Amino acid sequence: MTPLRTFLTIARALAKSPMHFWDEQDQKTLLKETDDAAKRLLKTLEQKDLKDTQAYKHLDVLEKSVTEKEIDELAFSQALANLVEVYRQSPPTENLQELLEEINPYVIKAKQRVLEYHIALEQLRKKSKKMSEEEKLKSDRETIKNVGVFYVLEYTLQVLWEFAHIPDEDKKKLLTEGLKTKAGNLPAYLPLEDTFRKELCYKMFDEDLRDKLLHAFYELEEVLYSEDLKAIGGALKAFHLELLKAFQSKGMQTYKAVAYAPFGNDVSVEELVKKIETVKV
């Protein structure tokens, strides 16, 4: 595998989620392959007497940001973005041009993903220093109620219910344009999803709870923008099961809605989970 092809692999992984959420074996494999690829490419540029080039400078930063055991995601994603841009500005071969076009969107998404994650955690750590454990627990429970249920779940549960009852053409409209349904006018889901993740996950002080919620969003996002409506329906179902079980672990026992309650209102989380598990999408 060429070095740039290896960088494409890790860019795809970072575009999906920060390394914290990767499988342990995937971490080891990706980091080793990326470390090796960076060293090989540096050596090639050195042999061609290209140490004074912009490509070498960005690659040097990239190589220093990754080892076989760890990665500085922020430095790596920035250096990779700079490196790709340098190659894009040069007159590449046809094969290299195709690879650069393939890697570029993943590099952009990876940079955004890790920057968002680390800035959010930095802000949470700053806030948490001024709060007691009781205050943080109270804040998390209020976030579950006011954001997790009233802002996120009420809408997304209705989306899941619609996915089990409407034709494919309407599913596409619900995702991209919004749809008028018996329950009301539902706005498009895709533009809201990013806001849901930020408003819910990055207000949680409990690290384990935050990780579970982020994992649920990352898994959903992996298929949400595809054309596979069946896969999207299945991912929506899994997403709700993960969120409800995470909320339940923090004391939420009953689902109480204000606007949308397609699976029943004032029902126990346990009962709601069972209903969702039987949904056919």
C-alpha cells in the first residue's frame, strides 16, 4: 500500500470518530501502518534531496505526530490537510490526482471531527473545575430531560416510527427536505443531526455517558448519508436503543413527551425499549 493510500485509511477512520472510539486492535494496526508510511515517504523525499520543500515540512510534522502507540490527532489532521493541499497544488499524475480527490473530503471531515471533539472536551473540563460532583450529576440529568428527551428523542423517535410506515420516497424527503405527516410537519433530519450531537453529548460531564452517546451518534452517522434506506432505518433503531439504555443508566425510568410520542407516552424506558426492538424498518 502506498503512503498516501495508508493516509486515506486513517483519514477515513478519523472522519468517522476520534481514536478514543476505535477498536483497540484497529488502533494498533492503523497507527503502525501510518507511522511506517510517514517514515517511508520522508525517506523518499530525503533521497530525492527534497528536504526544503513544503511537502517535506508538512510530512515531518505529520510523522512526529504519530507513533505505533499514539497519535496527536489535532497536529496529524492539520498536517495531513496541509500535505494534501500541497500535492493538489502540484502537477500530479492521473493516478495521484484520483487518489487526492478521494482522500480530500475525508481529510476535511477528519480535521473538523477531531477539532470539534477536543475543543468540546476542553470546555467541559474548564466548566467542571468549578462544579461539585453533585452539581455535575444534576446537570447531566437535566440535560437528559431537557435536551435528550424533549429536544432529541421526541423528534427522532417520530422519525423512526415514520421509517417503519412510509414509502421510500417519503423517507428520502424526511431526511433531506422535511415531511408533512399525521403527527405534524417534521423538519428534515439531516440538517438537525449535527446539532443534536453537539447539544446533547457535549453538555454531559459524565465521561462514560458522554462516550456512549457519542458512539451512538458516530455509528448512526456512518450510514445516515448513504442511499441505503434499509441500513439507515436499522441504524436509527440501534441509535435509539443505545440512547435509551444510556439514559436509563443515569436514572431515567419513564419516557414523558410533550409533542411526539409515537410509541406511547408516560411509558417506562424498559417498555419503550421493547417496542423499539420489535420495529421493522
